[in-house]
Amino acid sequence: MAKVFIYPSTSLILADLVSRYGHTPLSSAVSIREHIQTAGFESAPLQITPEDPKKGLRWAAVEVPSGVRGRMSLYGPMIAACEAAIIIDNADLAFGCMGCARTNELITFLIRQKNIPILDLNYPADEEEGVRFVAAVRKFLSGLGAKP
Amino acid sequence: MTEYRPEHIGLVTKYIVIESFKITPQDLLIRAYEISKGVMIKENCFGLTLMGTEEDVDRIVAELRKIDPAHIFVKDRGFPPGDARRCRSSLGGARPGFHGMEFEMTVIPYISHGIEDLERRDATAIGKTANPLEKSYLDIYRLKKIIDAQEP
């Protein structure tokens, strides 16, 4: 069972397909759950503490905005732990402010720098593309060494 | 700053999203309650939210998937159900994260079709997906055609 990083990391479709075909999806919910189940100082509703931008220094330089570094404290450990990645390139839902946009660019950059199997896809626009999408994900995941 | 005391430590929360003509969230809810054994279950407009130990939640998810495998989708959630930091009853408006799910719900029928179709078809006969990294630039001859077509 491989740990597969998914991008967009909130994707329902990718999280489901990865777990359906026997692997562990690394999504933002997993790191946020760890975060909010750890005692610290509350800064509701965001739950990003002053410590997080410091942790993010491991993946982004000090002159990078703290918003990016704070986000990287969530995604960085997952990128370090992942053994494969599935990236959807035309994910309009990943659109956001500059903090999100730059973090997304940094995430995809770091994944591509890592020497792991990566599957690049677009969201399907019709039923036939849907079949090809699922077939590509299944073939990719079966190559990682578990069921289907 | 106030001291933060985390709740529900060690428990996991999962969304079960339905895209089906055959079943409703209520059907799933009734089945989930039958096998819940203490897992917290909340019904939503799009499906269910489950919270409990990982083994219990995975057991219920596996059972619920059997009802309509190609039309039930599952993903993790970071916050527990009804958490004041995310619940729209305390924040107002749509829950953060809902819009992403709303977007994917427009694509999910194609995925369901793909999952069902793959059971029937030979996977080797299915073509490859287009590589999104190969950007196709506008051909100069095609550009000329477009310009010519625009001129009266």
C-alpha cells in the first residue's frame, strides 16, 4: 500500500479512487486533522499557529510570504512522505489568493523534483474521457504494487 | 490567546458522498445506523459524515460502498462534524470546502460511468488520456485560417 499525494489535495475524486484501488491518499484533510488534534495555541478559525510559518522554512525561504510557509507546514510533511503522486492540471477549484496560488506552484514543483512516479491528468469532460481517466488511475496505482 | 484543548483525539472523520439515482442519503443513514456501534453519523444533503475510530469508520464505509459501489465516493475530513470553526450554522454561507466539492460533483457522473464501464470493458482496449503537460500551440496556418474567416 503506497502513500499517494493527490493534487488538488482536497479532491474527492482522487481521494476516493486512490483508496478504492488499495492505496493511502495523502490529502489536506489528513494533515489538518493532525494539526487540530494537537494541543497548542488556538487562533480560530484558521488553526495556523505562529509556529507553522517557522516549520515552513524547511520548504520555502524566509523571504517567501508567511502565508505560503504556513501552508507548506501542512503540505510539506506529506510531500516528504509520499511515494507517488497524481496531479490534475486543469483544477480550477485549486484557484485561490496569491498564498494558495504560490503554494500550489511550490507543491507541484517539489513533487516533480522528487524522483517518484507521477500521473498527470485533466478532469474528464465527457463519459469516454471519464473511462480513460479511471483506467489511467487504476493502471498507475496497480503499478505501485498492490491490488486492484 | 486562549489555551487550545483538542477534542476527539485519535478519531477520524470521513465524508460519504452519493451521486446516485437509486439511493438517497437517508437510505445510507439507516444502513449505517444498523452497523454503527458507537460511530457518530450525521446526514447531509450530499451524503453522510462519519466520525469514529479508523477501524470502525472503514468497516462502515466498506459496507456502505456495497450498496452502490460506482456511485458512492469517500474522502477524509479534517474537522469533526459540527465543528464551530467549519460548520456553516455558526459561520453562515457555504462551508469552506463546499465549493470544491460542488465543482467535482459536476465531473463525478463521468467517473461513475468510468468505474462501471471498466468492469465490462477490456482495459487494454481503452485509449490513453491526453498528456496535460504537452501544450499545443496555435499553428500559424490555422491562425491564418481564423483571420481569413473573420474578414468579410
